Amino acid sequence: MNTFLTRFGLLIALSIFLSACGGGGGGGGSFGGGNTPESPKNSTSASSVSTSSIKSSSSKSVSSSSSSSLVATSSSSESSSSSSLVNSTSSSVSSSASSQSSSALSSSLNSTLSSTSSSRSSSLSSSSKSSVSSSSSSANHFVVADITAAFDVATGTATQPKLTIKNLDVGDELRIYKETECEGADIARSISVSDKLQLQFGTPLELGHHHFSVAVKKSGQNNFVCTSVYPEYSVVPVTSQFVNVKDFGARGDGVTDDTAAINAALASAKTQAKHLYIPAGTYICNQATNVNNSDRLLTASIGGWNNAVIFGDGASSKLVTSLNTKSTLMYLYAYSKVTNFKIYNVSFVSNHAPAQTEYQYGLFLQGTGVQNMVGADVSDNQFIGFGGALQGQGLNGLNIAHNEFLAPRGHDESKFGTTPAVFVWLFDNANGLCNDVKVHHNFADGFSGDKNLANTVSKRAMDGFFLGNVYGLEVYRNKTQNFIEEHYIFLPPSTAPDTAATIYAHDNYLDASIIPGSQLDNGQPKKDNYGFRSDASHVRIENNDIINFTLGILVRTFDNLQLQAKDIVITKNRFSSGDDSGAYTVRSAIYVIGNTNFALDNVEISQNHIELKSAAPTKSYDALTIAYVKNTVVKENEILQLYSGVSAFSVIARNYMNVSSVEDFANTVQGSNLIPYKKNANDQINFH
């Protein structure tokens, strides 16, 4: 941990340094400019840049299950559930469908809407859900049969799609939700009068990749059940309104270098205000253009390229680089405004040498200090083998969703040193900042290979998934695993330190397992990591699952004596500690500490469930630790001891230091060797 804290202390200085390295000017920014995350999906008219048709998609699910086309028939068998969705219990659905290969988009305008169905384990446990509040006590057996849409060749537009559901009982009520898992307002609803029901969506679909969920209330029941069936499909431009990279000489054969051809296609698509299509294939991209000592492979100025889409056929559309130098596979910049720009169904791959000598980035989105990129959307893509898969800055409204981030060689994907190896990094410096970002439904694995550290140079996994200074951030329903440092870091803002913008992290699943044999740079064992770390204000961390933790949630301004953080809520999270003392050094589920100049102000730690599993801990363990705080409430937390034979364990705060105005009540402690509370004599704490 100490090594990481030292490394983390360099981040602010590093961001300042990077701001001088590029971006904001005519020559373009270097990596300091960063990549910015997503904005909420904006409603893009299908005719804003082009008319649209519908194509099948091969997208990924957060649960890493295979997806298949619903143009044929997709059957799903939903298991019964008797728990409320508010209590994070959801149905498990197994779906199958006949697979369908992606057709060449240039062949026909007569397209159908096809979708993919995947088995997802939805955890609808947030208290702010829609009317889908609890599950039925009886089993539901229905089939999402297909999704179809008519296509008007004369006008080049798709009509409202229809979702067909079979095996219903008369009186079953259904609701359809778009881009959510049964949350918010539904877009279609009906009551079945037979065993088959067809729901028509209210409006034509905009260009892009879409996700829908189905909620069912069985006849005679009072509550809706949100299914795990999650239909997915893409709306893509018609042939006349996109540029195909193969029309510019790209081969996609895995041998020919296609860098120049794809760059020519990018430039042509922008000039013609068309979209860019990357058909299935393996496109080698190794011919770099050096700008400010940063090799950029595929690059384009996208200012004014509004409502445009770069799209492929999913994992089969591979952009591949094998460089072992500092480079960016795709660099997109906007020195004038661009709105509603989308990238989806593309695979970004780095097949570099065994260990990197410089950082390599997959996709870099570069706006400017006035946030010229508005409403960007990076969804349903795959990033494999990058030390920095997605970076950005100068973005206003960014959506990063349903992507897959993989590191087959762990930390070997990144340059060694003090700069974090994280998949998503968003910057705040002189080149621009990021507003209103959503990061959701992504899957990230910091060592997706064989888990044999002996086959690596670094002997450890990637550092983390997300790091950034963001003004308005929501992080939810992501699944992360196999990281050696932090899964998430929320940095304090630099440009506007007094911002009231909020950070909300909820309903994420973090497996904090440490691969046995993990090492630091000096060869010493690495036995601890973090789930969430935050140094920012106005942060709410709620309803997350953190398993095998060594330090679950860390709120720490101790390293920066100028930080005045406030308004921290940590509530309704579930923690389960690592249980192998040989691989883990368990510290705290929740550790909150201000600094000697400024105590953390207005902190709530409530309704968290903590399980201590370690069979042979080697040191005193604190489930909850707070220090240098004021106006703080610690209440209604539950701590369970799941081992025996070890004494001298405190539960609430081993070392309260300069603590004032703390209310501590209604916490539940179960375990024969747990010491409920410790405090310093001068601390102002009221125990109830």
C-alpha cells in the first residue's frame, strides 16, 4: 500500500506536467491531453447524417457470456425468485439462439432488426429503482422470440421495431426499458391476451448500439420482475451513407499494413459527412505519424463531424498494432465543436512485445479547454493489450458503456514505473476537462490471460480500471477483477476545485482478488489493493459488492494538506474480506481519513455489511477506520466475524485522531473476538 500511496501522490504533479505536453493547439495534444469518458446517450436522429438500416451485432455482456442473434429464435428460461429487487436479487436467465453471421452492409437496403440476447446477472439493488420493485414468488417461463423492424426503401428509414414474446399467460403485463435494466420510464407496455405478445416501440431507433430489458408481472401477482434477458441490436447507416475502409484499399487480412488506407477512409468520411464502416477483418496498423513525440497511427480531426458513427462488426472487426513504442492506435481530436459522435462494435488490439518500453494507448479522445466534444459515445467495443485503453479530455457528456477491457499479460501491457496502468483515464488540466461522464455496464479484467505470473516480466496484474478528475461522474453496473492497485480512483478537481459536481458510484461488482505471487517492482510480495479510492468532494459510494478485499473503500486526503474534501456518503455496500493470509494483508473495509490541516467534513458511513473471513490474520484488523473527520455519522453497519481464535480486533476505528462531532449508533457487531469501539480520550464521539 505504501508504494501505491507514494505513486498516487505523483498524480497531481503528473497531470500538471502532462498539460504542457500537448493538446489545445493547432499541432494537437500528446498523451497529457488524455482521453475523455462518455456522455449520456443523446437521441440522434437516424437522418441527421444519414438514413439508417438495421444490422445484426456481436456484442459482449458484462458477464462475459456469448451473445447470439435473435433474428431466429431466442429462448430464455427464467428461474423463480422470491426476493425483492430492491434487495439486489435478480432472476437468472439462460438464453440460447441460433447464431447468425454479419452480412455485408453493401449488399442490400432491405435489412431487418436483429439483436443479441445474453445471460446477465443483474443486481437491481439500488434503492432508487423504478416501479419494478420486487419479484414474483412464482416462476416465469416466457420467451423473447425476436425483434424485427420494417425498412422503408423509398425513404431509407427504419420504422418502429417490434419485440415478440411468447409462452405468456393471459393477463401477464410486460414493460420494455431502453438502455437500462428496468429502471426509469418504460418505452412500451401491454397486457397479454394470449400466449404471444408483440410490443411495438414508440419511435424509430437512432443510429448506434441499443440495449433493452423486459419486466414482467405475472397474472395475479403484485410486482414486476426484471428479467436477465437483455436484447441488444445495432442500427447502422444504409450503404449510400457510410464509407467502407475496404473501398480505400484496406485489406483486413492480418498481414497487410492498412494504416494509410484507413486514414484515407477517415478523412473521406469526415469530408463527405458520412459514417465509417470497418467490416470484419484484422487490420494491421503500424505506420505511425509522429506528433509531439507521440506516435499516432489512425488519426482524424472530427470537429464538425456531427452525429457521425465509426462502427464495425464487433470482435471480428480488429484494429491491431504490434508496436512496442509510445503510440496511440486511434487519436481523434476536435478543435471545433462536434456533437453526438459514436464509436461502437470495434475491437482495438495491441500485440506488442513481451513487455512494453513505452505507454501504448488504444483510443484517445482530445477535445479542448472549451469541451468541444459534446455527447461522445464509446460503447460495445473491445480493448485488448493496452496500458491505457481509453483516455480523454475536453469532453462534455461522455458515455462509456458495454465495453470489454482485457489485459492478457497483466501489467506487461504497460510501461513499468510510477504512472498508473489503468484502462480508462480522464484528465483535468490546461487542455480541457471532462463534464457529465457515465461509465457503466463495462467488464474489465486486469489479467485476462492464464493467471500464471511466472510467464510475465512484471509479475503482477494491471493497476486499475478507472482514474480521473471528472466534473459530474456516474459509475455503475461495471464488473472489475484482477487489479493489483485500485479498481477506481476519483481525483480531486484541478481547474475548478470548488465545484459542486457529484461523483456517484453504485451497483458495481468488484472482485479484489490478488493473484498469488504478485510482486512489487523491487520483488517484494504485493498483498493489498483497493476497491474504491476517492480524494474528491461530493462523493456517494452506494450498493456495491466488493469481495476478497484487503482495503475496500479508501477516502484519503492525508497526502495533500491543501485538500478540503467534504460531503462523503458510503452506504449499503457489501464487503467480504480475502481469506488467504498468505496472499492477502487485510486492512479495513472502509478507511476514511482527512489531513492535519482540514478534517473531512460531513461524512456518513451507514448500512454497510462487512464479513471478516480471514482464517489466520497476522495483525489487528479494523473493519471501519476514521481519522481527521468532523460532522460524521457512523450508523447501522453490520460487521460479522467468520473466523475464530484471534483476539484484539477493533471494529470501529482503531485510531480516531482529531475527531469531532461524530455520532455512532445502531451498529451490529457479531463475533466473540471483536472489540466494538476504540477512541482517543479527547475525541468528541457519542456512542449510542
